[in-house]
Amino acid sequence: MSGKRLSGKSALISGGAGGCGAAASRLFAAEGAAIAIVDKQKAAGEALAAEIRAEGGRAIFIETDVSQRAAIDAAVAAATAAHGAPQVLFNHAGTIVVKPFLETTDEDYDWLMDINMKSMFMMTRAVLPGMIAAGGGAIVCTSSISAVAATPMEVLYDTSKGAVHMFARAVAVEFRDRNIRCNTVCPGFIRTPHGMREVDALTKLGVDASEAALAAQQGRMCEPEEVAKAALFLASDEASFVNGAHLFVDNCFTAV
């Protein structure tokens, strides 16, 4: 693979085995990065890493439960041993709870916040020392339009993504002087298994997530490769003066 924008860099992608994460794993590798795919989807992750290697790239898969600190620390250590300290971190792993707010439970809250927010906190904390020692780097966190545009039946999800928004901004401010950039990529509705499950769940609960409604809100479904390209920009030196920013990939959803 010949690539320019991430040439010679090591990249860790959490949730990198499927959907937008898989699209980013392929794209970052094509742009020259050595990839560590961190995910709990073992079969998909191993197959993707093998695919990237077969095409001339460098990639390993590390099976990881990103809600567990010991697992994250072990993943970062394995990625560092294989490719050197990550200079690019794409905090993409996440999930969703779709249900009426009064039916949500403490367990729902803890589970969702552990995966969507605490995992980013733990992963970033684990990666930063090596990234700083390597001279700096770029962190991209997957947020969402849901950080600023609330959706019925998604109170917990919206809350978790609002936290991601401020987490990335605060990390950027604290570590700017150590050559660390931290930004968020904020997709609208995406054509991934995760995105289609969300649409289906909202529809069953009476929220209009029909093709016509989505066409009015954002024109069409976003493709995972479009999110990956936005994340690549933020991870690359092309975004050298972009720090603490939120890049919406939503075709005007939040602008209307």
C-alpha cells in the first residue's frame, strides 16, 4: 500500500473491526499507518487485519473489552510492542441504548457510559504517555450529532455523546502545549449495522426515522467511508491547526 498522510505513523483504532471503524482501519492503513485494530469482534477483527496485510499494509488485531481498564492497558502495550507508541488514536468504539427514558435503568446508564465515555477516558489516558514521549500525536473521538441534537428515546445516548464532546475539547486544551491534538468527528445517521439497528429501534418506538424523514434531515444516509475520511483528515498533519474542534459529518442535519 502506498500512502502519504499517515506514512510512518502507528495508529490504534478502538472499535476498528466493523462499520466506520473498519472503514477507518482500511483507510488509515492505505495512507501508510501501521494499524492496531482493538475490538471485541474477534473473527471480524482478525479477518480485517489479514486483509490489510494481504494488501501490503501493516495491521494487527487485539481482542479487547474496551470497558475494562486492564484490557485497555494490555491492548495499548501490545500495540506499542508491535508498532511503537501510537501517534494516532481513533477512539471509535461505542454503542447505543434506544428506549423510553422512564424505562431506562441504572444498569443501562452504567453500561452505555462505560463503553461510550469511560472507554475513551481509559484509552486516552493509557495512550497519552507514549504519544507525548514520541513527540506528540492526534486523537480523534467519535461523537455524534446526538451531542447537540437530541432524539426522543435516546436520552442516555445523547448524554454520553455530549460527554465525549467536552472530553475531547478539554484534552485538547490541557495537552496542546505537548503537541497533542484532540478532536471529535460527529456523524449523522450512518449506513452501518449499528446505524440501521438504531433506525429500526426508533421506528418501533414511534419515532419517525423513515427514509423520507432522513432525506429531509440529511439528504441521505451517510456512508462509513465518509466518516473514515473525516477522521483521517483530523488524524493527519493536514489538520495541524485544528484542535478542540467538532467536525460534523451530517450533510446539514445540525445546520438546519
